[in-house]
Amino acid sequence: MNPVHVGSGKVREIYRVDEGTLLLVATDRISAYDVVLTQDIPDKGKVLTGLTHHWLTTMSSICPNHLISVAAPDLPDVGIPDLPGRAMLCKAAEPLPIEFVVRGYLSGSGWREYKRDGTVCGHRLPAGLTESDELPEPILTPSTKAVEGHDENITEEEAADIAGKDRYDAAKGYALALYTTAAENARERGVIIADTKFEFGMHDDEVILIDEVLTPDSSRFWPLDEYAPGTGQPSFDKQYVRDWLDSTGWDHSPPPPDLPPDVVDATRSRYVEAYERVTGNPWAHWSSVVTR
Ligand SMILES: Nc1ncnc2c1ncn2[C@@H]1O[C@H](COP(=O)(O)OP(=O)(O)O)[C@@H](O)[C@H]1O
Ligand SMILES: [Mg+2]
């Protein structure tokens, strides 16, 4: 069977290779405020795939996952140039229609809700926390996977109804354990993982971890050496691009402004630095992993 193109996300191209196998290809596209920008960020797709591979291989004992191979000789030709490094062969799963968001720090929409109500998605938190503070313990704040538009926060009860209680409970346990282990690991390398989003799917009647894992696109990464609660934190993630876009007065509806070359370069550096800090390896290591 020749690979069949079955989907195009904001960032990924998805191919079915055979009945049980998908090829996920991370492009260099970047989206902000759910709008795909006009310029690509060179190497971004490889950083996302390299980081996902790092976490899938280092945390496979916590939870089963969809990884089959990233090795160049295993990849089918799908007509995309420069495929090794940005492509991952995966077990095809039936995705649970829930995003498993884990938050260890108070930021973004969580901080805004806490300021107003003292809660984050139904979790009552101690009084007196400030922006970017670490939470007493990580919390799970599920959201729907919107086919179009923005994801919506839902309660854990709603999420359990949608996914099925047993599946929800299994995925929740995995999500919290994965976050806790990854956050400890990253902290030792000078990176705070403030929050992240996991996806799970069903494979052979088993809940498995799918999609990208703990990347700057699915998480907030903060440099530990600059961490100072009480305000928003500088980050390795898309915040830099978002801030630049906001400085142009863009209203977040298409078309987005063109990114100047220096903003593209600075964004690329942030992605590559995230890979190097989190894995502890130089960037060149990733291409040696996939061609080995
Ligand atoms: N192992 C898998 N089996 C089935 N679907 C998967 C698997 N891994 C990831 N996916 C799906 O592939 C898509 C990834 O493409 P992406 O560009 O990230 O999409 P989005 O714009 O929805 O974030 C997601 O919809 C995700 O649920
Ligand atoms: Mg995605």
C-alpha cells in the first residue's frame, strides 16, 4: 500500500502507511492565536519531532505510547523533502476527543481565572498566589478538542463523560505522572515546564500516549535562571512571536503580518535552544539519531 495523505493540521501532515501505521510529519509552519503565519521557522518541525522522541523514549516506562520509528531507512517516501528528523512512524490510535492539560504553575488563562475567582477550571487554589507561582501540586484541566476554532475548558466530570470514566482515569493518571517526571527532569537542565497538553488514544483496547509530547508548541517552557514570579515569564515557546505580532497591533484575524527575517531567526534560535536545554544534547545530535 502506498502512503495516503489523510490529514493536514495546523503544523502536521498525516499519512496512513498501512492499516495500523501513521506517518506524522511536522512541518516548519508556525501558528499563533490559531492562525498559521505566512513565514516558516527553519528547523522547527525537526525540533518538535526531536523533543517528542526524547520524551517518548525516556518516559516509555510510565505509559505506553505510539512511537514506532524515526529512523531514516524506515520512512516511506511521501514527496516531502528533508523528511528524516521531522517524521515519526506511529501506531494508529483512535484519539480520545479531550486535551489533557496539566498545569504546574499559574499562567495564562489559569492566572486570569484565579485572579477573578480563586479557582482554575474548578480546582480551588490557596489564596495569595501570584502570577507564575508554582502550584501546591500539578492539576489536570481538560479541554475539548475543537475541530474548528478554540478549545474549550471543561470539568473533569464532563471529560470523563465524553471519554468514558475508565479511559479518562487512566489517561489522567498517565498525564500527571508524565508531567511530574518531565518537569523534574527539565528543571535539572534549567527549564521550567509551566504547563503542557497531552493527547491519548485507544490502541488494542489500551490507552496510549499519542501526538507531540512536551514541545514548545504544546507547553510553556520558561528559563529557570530568569524565573521571577509576580509577572509573566519570558519563554522558549511561541510567546516571543506572539509578543512581536501584538506589537504590530494585529487583531488576530487572517491575514497575519509578515515576520521580518530577524524575528524568524530569533524564533528559530529559541526552538533550537529548547531542544538543547531539554535533551542536554547539541542540536546536531538529532540528525545523528535519525540517520544512525
Ligand atoms: N498515534 C496517533 N493516532 C491517531 N491520531 C494521531 C496520533 N498521533 C497524533 N494524532 C492526531 O494527529 C493530529 C496532529 O496534527 P496537528 O497538526 O498537531 O493538528 P492540530 O492542528 O489539530 O493540532 C492531531 O489531530 C492528533 O490528534
Ligand atoms: Mg497539534
